[in-house]
Amino acid sequence: MQIPSTERRARAVRLFGRAWLALAGALALHVTDEALTDFLAVYNPTVRAIRERLPWIPLPTFSFHVWIIGLAALIAILFLLSPVAFRGSRWLALLAVPFSIMMVMNALGHIGSSIYMGRFTPGVYSSPVLLAASLLSLVCAIRLLRVNH
């Protein structure tokens, strides 16, 4: 027996809303992890070294204050958009696809750098949670877009 399209859409909307909240929460956890493990002490020198070799790449360095305020604002916006996610907004699902991919790359970057350096790097403890939430958000956004076509 096939599920009616209205039920499929309602399920996709509900799952997307939950996945959006999970991603916002995972990013909040990840930023907390980075802040507590002094992420900028690794990030800023790495950016400076990359700039010396590849000066055309526009990578920013950050003070802690600017970095934490910017990320806190982003996380607040993500949580504030959760009612929009639970309404099944197409534009938010479209935004969630590249954002989720970016967060997958973020998590994999922390995990990969830890493997490369042979030690736990700042942000790696929460990276599996961020990776899982990002993949869930990506899958749910794509499913919602498919039932909304």
C-alpha cells in the first residue's frame, strides 16, 4: 500500500524540522568544543602559513571575540529559523543542502587533521556529532525538496 502524497510531505516536513534542530544543536556543541580546546590557536597560524604559500587565497584570521560572536549569531539564526523548517519551507531546504555539505566538510576537516597530525585537534571531539547531524539534515532537505517538487 502506497502512502498518500500529503502524508509523505507531512512526514518529510516533520523530519526536516527535526534534522534542522539537530544540526543547529550539533553546531552549537561543535563551537563550544572549539572554544574550550582553543581552536583559534591552531586555525590562525595555519591560515598565516597558507597565506605565505598561497597569497591569493582569501582566508581570514579571527580574534576570539569576533569569532565567537559571529558563530553565536549564526547559531541563534539557525534556531530562530526552526519554525520555518517545521513548516517545510522550500527556500530553507534549498539553503540547507549547501550548508549541510559545508558542515560535513567542516567535521571531516577536523577528523582528517587529527589523523594527519596524530593527535586530537581542537573541535574533533564533537565532529562525529556534527557529521551525523549534517548528513541527516542533507538527506532530509533533499527528501523534502523531492516531495515539494
